[in-house]
Amino acid sequence: MARVAPESLGSGYFSIIFSDGQAELTRQLVPLAAAVVPLGTTITDGGGRLELEIDLVAVQSGVIRAEFAGSDLAWPVRAEMTFGR
């Protein structure tokens, strides 16, 4: 297992090399990318506000994104908050 900070996105890759002990058989490249972890869902109130409690005690840095796909009455929207380092 490896941990990748969000700011590392696109900065490199892990290389997994398979060998028979004599020669390389194949190579797999895995680009660096931070995990996307859903934190929950919530419903907006009459004024369009939302509230979701998130426990970030063990998290040092990251990005929180809130998205609304839109509806017949409202445009889609996305908000983002970066925290830590």
C-alpha cells in the first residue's frame, strides 16, 4: 500500500515489473493519483444551504468537493475546499 498526497497528482507513477528471474516479462505503470472517498450525502434546506459533519482528525491534507448535478429548476454547481499543507 502507498499513500499519495492530492498535490502529487500527475507528478509520477509506480512501476510494477514482472520478471522470471532472468528477464523482464512485462511492466505495468500506475499513475500517481489520490483516492476519491465519498463522505456522505445531504439535502439542502429551503435556502439552498447544506450541512454535513466530517471527522477529519486523521487527515493531514486534502480536497473536499461538493457537487450538485442540477435539476429542472437549478443549474449544476460544484464547490471545492483545499485544506492542510
